[in-house]
Amino acid sequence: MSEKRIRDYGIKIGDLPCGPRNAITDVPGVTVGHSTVDTGEHQTGVTVVIPAPHNLFARKLPAASCVLNGFGKTLGLIQVDELGSLETPIAITNTLNVGLVHDALVEYMLERCAADGVEVHSLNPVVCECNDADLNHIARRAVDAGHVRQAIAGAGADFHQGSVGAGRGTVCYGLKGGIGSSSRVIRLGDTDYTLGVLVQSNHGRTADLTIDGRPLGRAILPAGSSSPSLPAIRPADLDQGSIIMIVATDLPVSDRQLRRILRRASVGLIRTGSYLGHGSGDIIVGFTTAYTLPAPGDASVIQVPLLNEDRIDQAFRAAAESCEEAILNSLAAATTVTGYEGHTRPAITPWLDQAYPV
């Protein structure tokens, strides 16, 4: 894809190697699709993470979630945490479109199950959100079922980042945020495993923005700008707005182990400058593709591969590094967007060009 990434500025986060795409889709079988709404006052969209090509309702994946701050409207997490499984794609959109996207996922899965001869009496779609009302006329609810189907139909291993899909109208540290992704490769014994993160960034106070330990946010503030040619910015004075973090891996872990790994994504979030503010829904959802869970009634006892807990530290580090870089990629890949009531959020590009000349 053509958008810049944070590594294009010579910035390498962490020590672990990344996968070939440096994206969540380095986990085999995972695909991502977007549908973007860009119609002046409507700057929004939907992004769908499809964990595997098979029917997820028939062959569920182990899953978990972690809520760092619960100022959010995500649907489906109660059952994910109770049963430790995921049975639909994960969709991300804006706050007031969660219900419409949920309904569209229900219809999609019912059709998929009918085609596969799978009977359905209950379904638990997972839909996450950030509030993009600064750039999007959110009350008009511009996302509909057609956008969800478009995102699913267009899902692939290569996907755009930045001001696209669910990230079209989001704001990160007062600048244009969006969709970002990154991955890490973990070697255990003679086997390589992958962990990837995708974020919808819509959080952060401008002064707090930190890039690989450098307090760049202070230079971005109007008082700290060293060049009058840099774009005007309306600084974010509060850490609010939310971030969704989706973690995928092929590590053979239980839902309990997975939840431990998810918590470490918070390290990456905090390293970019977030204080998990009151007004921010900071939510992590994750799954593993290492094995599937049998349908009800298939077996009384099942056996699954399980990571030795003493070898989990690399996964912790992978989650932190991938999340940090995914957030920075969401900024680096974003373009300037003008939306509702003429509000503009500039891309971080001019400041990165100045701070990290290449």
C-alpha cells in the first residue's frame, strides 16, 4: 500500500522482528476490509477484521477482551469473556452506527450459515466503536448494511491504513488519526508464531504525544512550533475519544492466556502518551487462530495445544510493540481531513518530516 508508515521516518519500535506486511494480516488467514464514507459532512465508515476464511459460527475461535476504560459502546464482549470464543468477524465503526452494523453482521452470518447448512438460534456479533463526531455528522448515521457488506467483500491481506474505513473521521492526539496496524514474529523452539494488532485511534491529549520516547506533542502545540509554515492545529486538551485495539495471533493459547497478552497492548498505548482518560473508551479484543472449538455436542472432552506459561513473555512484548507501532502508523498514514461544519484535522506528516528528515 502507498501510505507512509512510521518506519519510513527511520523509527523502529521495539526489538522483535515484524512480519512481511507489518500488519495484523501477517497472522495466516486474517483479512481486513474497509468501506469509507467521504461526503463532506459525513467522514466515517466501517472496518471489518475477518479472523479466518471458514464459517466462524460453525468453528469458533478462542477469544478474549480487556477493557482498560469503559467509556465505550462495544457489543458482544460479555459473551466473548464468558465463553472465551468468537463466532463472527469483528466490525469497527462510529458510536451511533453500532446497532446498524450489528444488524448487518447478523444478516451476513445468517446467510453464510444457511449456505453452509448450519442451524442458528443465537448469534454474538462483536462491534466496536469510536466517536468521530468532530469530523462526522454522527447523528445522521451514514453507515448502513451496504457498507458492512462492501467491507467484507473487499477484505484481503493487503489493506489501506490511515484515514479509511472506521478511521476516516477519527482524531488522535489532536491530529488526524485512523486505522493503523503492525505485527511481530515470535520464535519458540523451532517454530515462528505471529502476533498482529489493528487499531482505530481516536484518543490522546496533544501535549502528551510521544514517539519512540520523544515528546513530539510539545513541538506540535502552537507555542512550540518552530515554523510558521506548519498547519494550524486545534490542540486536544483532554485525553478522550477512545481507541479500539484488535489483537490476532496464531499462538496456541487459552482464552485466559490470551487475556493476559491483551493487557500488554496497554503498554504500547501508554508509550505513545495516553493516560487512559475518563472520556476515552480504551478497549482490546483478541483471538487466536491456532485451533478451533468444536460445535456443541461434538465431543464431551476436547484437547487443545497450549503455550507453556513460562514462555509467554515474548507474546507480552509483541503485543506492546505491535500496539505502539500500530498507533504511530495510524498517524503516519493518515491524510488531512475536513468534515462536519468545516472542522479540519491535519495529518502529522509535516511535523514528522521536520522532526525526522530522511
